[in-house]
Amino acid sequence: MSVIWLNGKIYPAEHASISPLDRGVTLGDGLFETLRIKNSTVLHFPRHYQRLCDGAQVLAMPVPEQEHTLQAIREFLAHAGFENGSARLTVMRGVAPRGLLPPEHCKPTVFITGAAGAFREQAVCVCISELVRRDELSPLSRIKSLSYLSGIVARQEADRKGCDDALLLNMQGRVAESTISNIVVQTEEGLITPPVAEGALPGIARRLLLDAGVVQERSVSYEDIIRAQGVYLTNSLSLRTVTHLDGKPIAHHPESYGKIREILEK
């Protein structure tokens, strides 16, 4: 049976209900984190929680305390019935009257969903989105907000082109990320990934690779990817190898792939 943790209680999924007046529903006013669950352990929770808090600061929105949040995820997992998979923590601002300006006091709606599954490794073909760009100057480019329409539009575009994902350029025409992943490129000088200042989301897997010292931050151009020795898309739940960009074949670099995989699987 599928379950949901909602505002402190466990419900069967079909019985959980959220007010249609919640700003998360009407305006996409909220945040989320997707966390990997491995052997019933919530991986890298402090990093996820810090990113949630960073996003909440941008939105001037309260979030639950760290220990309460971790306990809620553990309670959800105790009822969910799986040891490996993912949990999604969603925090919406809460019910409020119409209008863009949030009320001074609002009770957040917090819920946790999840699914069983293994860490995903696959080869993918990607394209450059011609419809969507990342605004590297916007503070929203650095948070996991509920407003995901730009990613949806780019993913639909990729599907129409027969691709598995789309790469998003920033306003300067440089590569920022894909619709759901950070990008890591193997160059002759080593592994590089675009800085957050280029419009890249501060991903957790990305941060692990940077902290391990195997990846350096550097702007990434279209030509860098075409000439690359290997290109990878990383997030908390997957490591994907790019085989083609806009129909052009991309080289594969087994050594760098193995290095990235080893760090993400620790």
C-alpha cells in the first residue's frame, strides 16, 4: 500500500488531501528535496536540509526543524515498506488568500512521498533546448522550487526530438545543466562542471564530486561537450552517460565514469 506522511500523520495515499487553496497548489510557492534511500538510510540528509533552508531564505518561508524533518522521513520509511529508493520532501507555504504577496503568518504544508528503486545508470541522447534558458542572475536558479514548468517544456521538446533529456543554456549561451541533472564533462585537463553562477543548481551529487576534489568548476560551452572525452549527468538518484548531443556522437571515458560512480556510491 502506498503511503504519504502529511503534516505529522501517515495516510494511505488515496486518503491524503491537500487544500486547493494552498499557495503551493495555486502558485507553485514551495520547495522540495529528493533524497536517496539506501539500505533504509537517508543519504546526505544534512546537505539536502541545508539546501532546503537556503531556498527557504530566498522565499522568506519557514521550514520544519532539521531533527523533526529527519524523524518525519524515518517515520515515512517505516510505513513505506522499502529499503532502497527515494523519498521526496515537499514544503508548501500553506493556505492563504488570493494574491502574490504571502501573508505575514502562514502555516506550511509538509508532506513526504517516495518509491522503491535502485540507483539508475544509463546511456542517454540529449539535445540543446531551443525553448528554455536558465537565468543565471535569478535567485530561483539556485533553489529547488515547485515551479518546474521550464524543465517540463524542455523535456517535452527533447521527447519530440527523440532524445532522453535536454541541456539548458544560460543567458550567455553557455551550458548550465539538464532538466533534472548537473553536467560533468571530461576534458583533456580533467573533469569540469559549470559553476552555480552559470545557472547550475547546487546539486548534492555535484557537491560530493567537488568536495572529493575530482571535479573543478569552469564554464562549459557547446564545443566543450562536442570535444569532450566523456559527458555525464548526475543527481542524487542517477548517473547517466551522454552518448549523443544533437545527433553528434560523444566519446566515452570509462576511467572517469568509474571515478564518479565510486564517489556517488560511497
